[in-house]
Amino acid sequence: MVKVQVSTNELVAGRYRLLEGVHHEEGREGWHGQDVESERPVTLTRSRLPAHLREEAELRTAVRITRESEALGLVCPGRVSVVIDVVEDKDFLWTVTARPEGVPLSALLGHGPVDYVRAARIGLGVLDVLGAAHQEGITHGDLSPGQVWVEERGGVTVAGFGLMGASASPRVTAPSYASPEQARGEGGGPATDLWALGAIMYEMVEGRPAIRDRGGLEATFRAVERLPIRAPLSAGPLGPAIQGLLRRDPVERVPESVVREALTRILKAELDEDSMPTETLPVFRDLDAPPARRVWGKVPLSRPVLLGGALAVTVVCFAGLTAAGGLSERGTSASGPASSPKVSATPSPTPSASPSSTVAQPAPSTSPSPSSSSSASASPSPSHTLTDDPPTGFFRYTAPQGFSVALPKGWKPVRTESSADGSYRVTLGASGDPRTLVVTYSTQLTSDPVAVWREVDTSLRGDSIAYERLGDIRAITYQGYKGADMEWLSTNDGVRERTFGRGYLIGDHEGFSLRWTTPAADWDTAADRAALTTFLRTFKGGSQ
């Protein structure tokens, strides 16, 4: 890699002539150019150099970037801008690629918003490239409209791999598309790319960024980390997917497969709308949004869109994607009750459920950590009967939402979130107590609880929370219903925590999940074992 000084009258690295500027973002500029030696057209992008690349040897940086882009070029031929040269220019880095087809998305957005169908088509093209990269263990970490090239016929090419990746260095280009964890300097992973995709699709349908550039890195990062994002008003059925991607906690963002299904259903519905019966899409409210936020709903849509949009929101509810304390804001007041779910007073087990109502044991730990010993002792004894008589030190709590459970004395709801489709999530705890129990009810679920936990596991592995799953995801029968258990370790505010999650179905699309989180060092204490045993033994969902 060669250090160069560049002016308008000089060639970049003595070889590449700048012809026409094609995009400009904070910390990044792009030009059409020409390789004067081979006379072939190229695209040159000058990006502000991140700290982690400044610390690398120059040759190592060039080799890593070119190899990463070449590897992805083989996986996604024609859909990744393969880097052919890397040039250092003081505090900036030039990457030279073969000229992609089409125009940068940033130029397209300069003409105003696009309709949600085209946004879904572009978003799906970007997601395909990101998904392939994530399968190869590669994170983009620097995605923005200037890095997405759109062809007239709809093809998409993604540039910019290798500049940031999963580095903990704060993003220094296009900061308004940084994820909250990047803004905090915590590094990135697949969930970081999903946030950027959500921000890009938001801008496509709204004609404005989700977070506006504040004129400087630090000011923009503060806005990304703290400011609420107004619900999109022009997204149509794309709204739930966008809001699911723009969840501030990375573990709560919807997984790639769920986003892909939602976007695919939107495009399929557009093709089939004349032949499909129509229904009314429920109103969804972002669980992270202020109560006064405007919502979108009651738009006639074909059934595939209804299911796809609902899935993008409600899978998160069932799975309890709040590992690592994402919802453990202790000491806050509840935001008010949601409507109680309508559950049959005499529910019947799902066809595949065992006749027994045996409560399965949580999976044994596979971690070498001293705090990760077997959890079997914390599990309830097999029982065919739920009891209303709480043990000493507990009291029977009946929530306004309809569920009930025996809680330690002094516990109460510390946070309540709800969606207009009837789904809700209630975090239970006590001031000064680091432990929490999260109860989630959802009205639109898939039929395989194990598959849902697998999506959670995949999402958590890509996030910077020192995640470690303990044991296998196990199918269980709970209270006569089909369910699944998953257990994991994570780090929250420097504290190693252990979480046991149980989800189960009570009907075709309805179900509950319980998530018990406690400091890992306290997992095997008598108090924590008694608490988990009591929760699982006494929980009643709705009118069960």
C-alpha cells in the first residue's frame, strides 16, 4: 500500500484519474474514475481511516480488505464490488473497484422517496449479500446508501466490505447509519448490519434519514444512541420489518431469516394481489417507541403480507430476544396494562404434545466457567399439578394482562410493553435486586418453538455481549403444551449473567415465554434455585 497526496490535478497513486463525483457522505466520497494504465473504468472511494486500521501495518490492511472482498465476490458473483487496489492518503483510505452497474442508492434517494415495493426489492437484494457475508463470518459494519449500487432493472451491488467489519473502533463514515452499539464504541456484528439495512429502508420510504447527521461524529453518535425514531408513515406493510430492524438493543432485532420472509411476502403479494383475498393488517406499535408515537394500520393487504408483517414483530415477542439485560431497566414504572389475551379456559394440547404435563429440566451447562454448573438442581420436580399456594417468601401475583405467577415478596412489574395485536411483555423484579423474570405473550407464532430459539441463538452469536449458549435447545412438554428451553450466558454492564428461557404454545398461533435472568455467580444459590422452581411450577398464562 502506497502513501500518496492527492489534489485535483494529480492522479491517485499516480495511476487513477478522478472523472466524476458520484456520492458524498460524512467521512466518505466516491468518484467514477479511470485506470490510466489499463484504460478501464473504475470507481474510487475515499473513506476516513478508522483507528483500528491506522494501527494495522499498511500492507496487512490492503491484503485483508482485498482478500475479504474477493472471498465475497466468489460467494456473490456480480453482487459485491471487488477491491482491486487500496491506497493510503494521510488519514483517509482509497479503495479502487471495478465500476459497478447502476448508480449509488444515495443518488437515487436525492430524487425523493421510493414506494415500499421497490424498497422491499432493494432491501432483499442487500439482505442476500449480507446474509452470504455473515455465513462466511464477515461483517460489513459500514453499510450506508453510498455503499449500495442499484441497477435500472433492480439488481443490487454492495461495496465497502473490509473497512470496519466487527471492529470495536467507532464508525467514522456515514455515522447517521451507525447502530447504537457502534455509537457506544462496542463494535459490531451481523445485528449491526441489520440496523443499517433498516435505516436504509426507512430512508427509502420516508425520504429522510431515521437519524439526521448532526454535523459531527460525536453529535451524530449521541443522536443515534439517545433520540427516538419516529415510526415510518409511508412504509405500508414494510413498516413492521423496518421497526423490527431498528430496535436499539441488538439482541431484539429481528433475525435475517424473518426479515427475508417478510420482504419476500411483500413482493409475492404485489404479484398475487389480484387473485388473493384481502384482510386488514393489524396496527403494530414499536415496543421501544414513546406512547404518543403515530402508528400505521388498517390497510387492505393480501394474506401473505399480513403473515409476513406480523411475523417480523411477533417472533421477537415469543423468543424473548432481550438476553444480556436488554430489558432489565430496574426501578422504572410499568407503562400500563395491555388487553388480556383471550385464552380458552380448558386449553387442549397441540397434536404433537405428549399427554404428560411433565416439566422438563433445564439443559445442563457445557461451559467450563465455575458459574456455569449444571442447572438440574434449579429445576422443578416433575409435577402434574399447578399450585396456587406460594411457598414461604413468595406471593401470588395476578397481572392485569391475565397471567399469574408466584413472585418473591417485594417484586412487581418494572416495565411493561405492548403491541396493538394483543402481544405484550412484562418485566418483573425489585429495586436493588439484579434478577428479573420476563413474561412474554404473543398472538402470532410459528409452530416449532425449537426453531424460534434457534433464531435467537443465531442472533445472539453475532452480538457483542460475550454470548455463550449452554447445552442444546431442547423440545419439552410444559403444562401439556409443546415448548422448548434454551439457556445462555451473557454480559450486561460488566456483570456475567445467566438466563434460562422457556417458550411454549397454547394454540395455533398463541404462546408464552418465561425468561429468568440472574448473575451467573448466584445461579446455584438456594434462593435462585427456589425462585426458578417456583416460577415454572406456579405460572398460569391468561385464564389457564
